[in-house]
Amino acid sequence: MLTVASFAIEAVVDPVLLWAFPQALPDATMLRTNPWVVTLTYAYGLLCVAAGGYVAARVARRLPIRHALAMGIVQGMLTIAAMFSPESGHASRLQWILIAGLSVPAAVAGGIFFNRRRKPDAGLEETPARA
């Protein structure tokens, strides 16, 4: 689901950016090198991972945060696997590793968000105390 959402957002955002900023983004290859576009891509990608963590927590009958964590770990591993694909040249190894590493906390954040919205009698999973 999160991959479909991320690709759907990209399918809409990329043509809009090319249309809105023709001087800065004259062609599609510039979308992969412009730092603002790359930051935007990371932002909505991590939001999709957080939404995936939320859904994983919601589907779980027990231990929703652990299910979100597991989803984040799987997403991180899939990102590392994608790093070795022939199409991975549009990002550096450091960027791929950063995305993979941030997938786990993003998914857990989605799980924590779900867990805090549950009814008090629904058997909340313990979350770390706030400082």
C-alpha cells in the first residue's frame, strides 16, 4: 500500500513540478538532482511509510507498535535491496542507507500515533515515557 501511495504521489507531483518550474526543472532528469525536489520526495516517502506503520498497527490485534516496527524493518530491507537494483543510480549509497534507516522510525511513529488514538480500554501497548 505504501509503495502504491508513494508512486501515485510521484506520478502527480513530478508533472506538476515540471509545469510549475520550467526554468529550474527543464526536464525529468533534473527532478532527481534538484535538492528541493529530492527533499520533497523524501518527505512524502517517509509520510507514506508512517501511514504504513499506522495501518500495520491498526490491523494488528495486539502489540500495534511492534507490528509497525516490523513493517518499518521490512521497508528498510526492501529499500536496501532496491539500492542494488540497476535502476538505483539516481541516488547515492548514502541516500539509500539514510532512507532505509529513517523508514524504521517513520513506521514506528505511525504505530505510536495509532496507539495513542485508541480507546483507553483497548489494551494500549506501552510506549516510552515522554521526557
